[in-house]
Amino acid sequence: MDFRDANQYCGRDRILRLMQKEGIRAQRGYNTPRGYYGGKTDIVADNALNREFNVEHPNQWWVTDITYIKTHEGFLFLAVVMDLFARNVVGWSMSDRMTEYLAMQAITAAYWRRKPQQQVSLHSDQGSQYSSRQFRKLLDAYNIKTSMSRRGNCHENAVAESFFSNLKKEKIRRRIYPNRAEAKQAVFHYIEMVYNPTRRHTKNNRVSPNNFKREYFKRVEGVWKNQALPH
């Protein structure tokens, strides 16, 4: 599809043959995490999302999670906030510590980037960062409603987990960065230069998250204009 967009037409078989000739293989992912289904809902919030990952419009449901990246200086922790509509990263933050402030910075970045006019629902796991008093106070200030996975159920936050898997297999590739500064630069490049603007997503009919969101607003604008026209 990238070749077609560049007016270079060739089929899947030809690409496969050329890859085999040059010894090029697709980057394989990590082992699939084991799923647990007997966990309990956190007392802070019910699992309102309930794995309904397909939503109708932007800023309806966000998901958030935290992962770590290895460096020779120690771990770099990355918190992201994703919009389920187009699967784009709308807020993120990085730190050398996995605290509630890391999660709060990611939410703040998402809120001011999107400036939602209506209440947004946010789904997370039961990590202490998301159940802390300060974090919940911030969500109340931003008019964000909480939802949490059952304990030990990674599949109930599968969209965020999938993004982390793609980041690690497509950018990090099991490497250990010399320092956190280089790791931060790599993560920034992947999110803002690759994943959001150009990486094709199967859920988005093989277009990037940014393009999928742009096409949605074009459709909405077209419907509004047609309704405004006199009959």
C-alpha cells in the first residue's frame, strides 16, 4: 500500500520474493502474555469499558498504561494515553521513576492537546498510579470518568498493550540504550514521526491514526454542510 501511494505498483508476491532474495524478514513480536480472567474489579472504578474497543467518535474513550525501556542508566518509564477511536497516542510522558506524576503528566498532555468539550471516559489497569488520590482528583478536574480492568487481566487493556508491543518490536528491538536521553529521543520519534502520522493500522482500514481522524472530521464537516444547505 505504501508503494501504491508512491505510484509504484507491485504485488505482495513480488515484495515477498524480493524480501526473501535479500534475506529481509518481518520483525517478530514478543511472547503473548498469559491471560487471567478470574480477577476482581478494583474498588476505585468498575470495568465500564468491558473490552468494547470500537467507539463511534473521538474523545469518547481513552486508554492509558505504563511500560519501561531498558537503558544503561536504568529504566526509562513511558506513560501513554490513546484515543480508542483512531488508536492514536494523544498524550505521553517519560520519567526515570514510575510514579503517579508520570501518569498525571500523560493525562494532562492529552487533555490540553485535545481539549474535549464533553466528558471523556478513561480506562486503565489497577496500578497504584491510577488509583491514587491525586490522580483521581486530576481526572475530576478534567471531567474524565474512570474505568479499570480486573486485576491480572492484561487483555482488558489490550489496545495500550498492543501499542507497547509495536513500539518494542518496531523501534526498540530488544536493544538497551546507552542512556535515557537516547531512549527518549527514540520514543518521541516513533510516536510523533511514525506511529501517529504514517503507520498503517488494521483497525483504521490500513490508514494511519492521524489520517483516520482527519477523514472522520471531513465526513462530519460534509454532513454538517449538507444539513445547512436550503432544500
